[in-house]
Amino acid sequence: MLQYHLIVNGRVHGVGFRYFTQMKANAYHITGWVRNLPDDQVEILAEGSEDDLVLFANSIKEGNPFSRVTSIEKTESSHLQGFKSFTIKY
């Protein structure tokens, strides 16, 4: 199990990106959370197997039909917080 901390840049506010992220997390058995940052970025803390996290991160790079992801900053860690589900933080 690994943890990814992702900062997503691009057109990711006001386009359903957090909900899209939650749906992808559930599809790939990822736990953690997603939230908007005040500087028009989205922050994601995700935990899961390495294979599932890679698939999840790749789907986040593609985004939903209304978003446009220009870059993702990724930090990987083996320190887990043991989330039980994936939530949207407000």
C-alpha cells in the first residue's frame, strides 16, 4: 500500500472535477480525500495499492470532459493514514 499526494493544475474548479475524482477513486479502490485549494488547484490525498494508484493517477491526468489538466505534482509515501473511504472536503 502507498500514499500519493497530488496537486492538480489547470481548469479543475467549477467543472465537477472533485466529484469525478471521487468516482475514479471508488472505481480503483482508492481511499483518501480531494479538495479545492484557494489558488485554483485541486489537492488529492490517495491511498491504495501501487497498481491501483497508477491507474487512478492516469485517469486524473485525463480529467473529465469539462476539465483540462495541465500538470500534476506527485509526492509518494509509504506513510498511510488508513482512510476507510474517499471523500470530498469542502
